[in-house]
Amino acid sequence: MTATDVATAAPKAQDGKSCPNSKEASPVKVKTPAEVQEEATTCLVTGKRHLLVSDVPAAVTILAKACELLSAQFGETAKECAESYFTTARLCLSFPGWSLGSGNALDGVPRRTSEANNSK
């Protein structure tokens, strides 16, 4: 490669069309609301399936993804988010403490007795 080859190769890379790292070369595809809702519905169905077979960590992960997709597209309080939030909340209430490694999330917290309530 000679100096003239380098000089002629430099402008070719500068125009942005032959450079693979150019931002112009790869357009970003924006998803439509229908595509986002379809992907979120797939995540929701997959999360329910994981819940059915008692794969709680996988269910939490995929249901969180469904909530994230829908809330980013429609907003956190949109009616499109209702089912994914409901399913995730139901999962969290059905398996309390699964992420803590214990069966009871309130281990070590003193319990109130009926005698303490009656002494008032």
C-alpha cells in the first residue's frame, strides 16, 4: 500500500456509507404500539406459563419485562398495563419471601399476641 492508496482510501471512509460504525448506516427501527403490545402479550403468556410450572424466578423476570414494555409505550397508569401488573402482583403475593431464601419474609420480627392487644 502506497501513500497515494492511503490518501484515496481516507475520503471513502469519511463519507459515512462505507464505514461500518456510522450511525447513518444502521437506522433504528421504532416499534409501533401494536408491535409493543404483541411482544408484551407474548411475555405475559410466557410468564403465566412459568408460573403454572412453578418456575417463579423466570416468571418474575418475564412478567417484569412485560410491565416494562407496556409502561414505556403507554404509561404506567394505562389500561394496557393492568393485566401484566395484576399478574405480577398476584405472583408476588402468592410466593412471599421466595427471593429472600426463607419461607417467611418476617422472620425475626416479634409477633403481637392477643394479650398485648387486650391490655389497652
